[in-house]
Amino acid sequence: MTEDPFVAHRSLLFTVAYELLGSAADAEDVLQESWLRWADVDRAQVRDPRSYLVRGVARQALNRLRTLSRSREDYVGQWLPEPLLTSPDVAEDVELAESVSIAMLTVLETLAPVERAVFVLREVFEVPYGEIAEAIGKSAATVRQIARRAREHVAARRPRMRVSRSEQQAVVERFMAALRTGRLQELMEVMAPDVVLIADGGGLAAATLTPVHGVELVAKVLARASRSVFTAATVWLNGAAAVRIEIDGEPAAVSLVVEDGRVTRVYLVRNPRKLTRLDEPAGLSR
């Protein structure tokens, strides 16, 4: 019996929805809606099921993104994407790993919903302009213009350079070792002078409500956290080496941006509703 195309492409469809929404829970809801719609489709009329399903999931995700964009304006403190546990081999696909990184998803959050949909479909999944136009209900010419604007926007905000998997892992290990000691000097040595810490507690866990700038202030915040009952372990989150910690028994996820051998961004997720996907690797694919 031939496997249903939706089942065969589920990892791809989840990845599309997750990159558009930054939330695994919302991505799963979109897949459920899309599955129900797919069940009513006359399969004989679908020439390319993969493309058809990607367009359908993108359309559903865009509708949800428009609603979420309004609700996120009322979010308590900083909003960060939901981190996902991933297998180390996701990092081997450099383009995929970059596209699902917390840093990139945070940049995508600054795009308007349609711009985000166009950028993700075109730049990450290489969907033709005509198919994107069909998915979002605009002309191919308009989609090209949106894609150009989105590329420029993302290029101005994304990390300046890529680092190798081994370099990322080495810096993460140094950061974690410094975090365990809680010593300011050791923490400061692993971070860049202009490092920024962004924390997401969602009003449900203690977290700074605004970004913290500068190595001294960031080190003090981290050292304060590590004085609690504290454990830390290296994990793979969103295609990169990262840190999973527990503060007084409560979990948190730390993703890092590394440039020139030092940490330039610290993304700390403490909102418990965003920490439910840290025990089993998520299936991500392009």
C-alpha cells in the first residue's frame, strides 16, 4: 500500500509551519487543520502532492500567523520562539540549521506575516514564485517584490557570520563551564563586550522584561541565576549546540549566537509553555 503523501512529507510540512510560526504547538495545530482539509481532496486531481501540501500548510500557517501577531503584541516581556530538541545531524544541513535557529526565527518575527511567508517559502524551501503567489493570494510580480524586501530586511539583522559546528560546540562548552562556576570573570571572558541577553518568561517565570546589553550586566544576570539550585547540560536545540538548565527545579533553554569565538547573543527561554519539546527530537526536513 502506498504511503499517504501527507504522512510521507509530514516532517517537511511541520518544518514549514514551525518556521512561519516559531511555535511547535501552533505548527501542530496547523498540520491538524491541513490534514482534515487534505482528507477531503480528490487526490486524482493533484499532480504534485508535495507542492500542493506545502502551499496548503503555508496558507493555513499564514492565517494563524496574522492572528498570533496581534496577540504577541500583548505578550509579557520579550517573545522568543519555542525551542526544539533536534538531532545533531540537523546541523549537517547548514541551510536548514540556520533557518530554524533561534536567532533566525527571532529575526523572522520582525517581518510582517506575508513577508515572512514569502521569505521562508522562497529562501528556505525554494518554492517557485508562481506557487507562492497561489498560496498567499498575490501576483507573482508582487511576490518577487516582497521577497526582495524581506531578503534585505533579514540580511541587515541576521548574525554576521556562520561558525562551524565544532566552533559552536566549543564555545557552548566554555559558556556552560563558566555558568556552572557563576564567576563573573569567567562568564565575561566567554562573551563579547557588546553581548545581548534576551529572556522570555511570558509572565509565568522570572525573566528580565527587556534586553540586557553589555558583558558586565549580562554576566551579573547569569551569575545570579547560577547561584540558585542549578544544573546544566549541553543539548542540540534548533540545529545547534545549546544548553539546557534547571533553576530551582524549573527547566530553561539557552541558545547562543557565536561570532569570532565569543558569545554575542544569549536567548534564554523560561516560559514553561515553550519548554515541552525538549525530551524527544523534532523531525525537521526540507
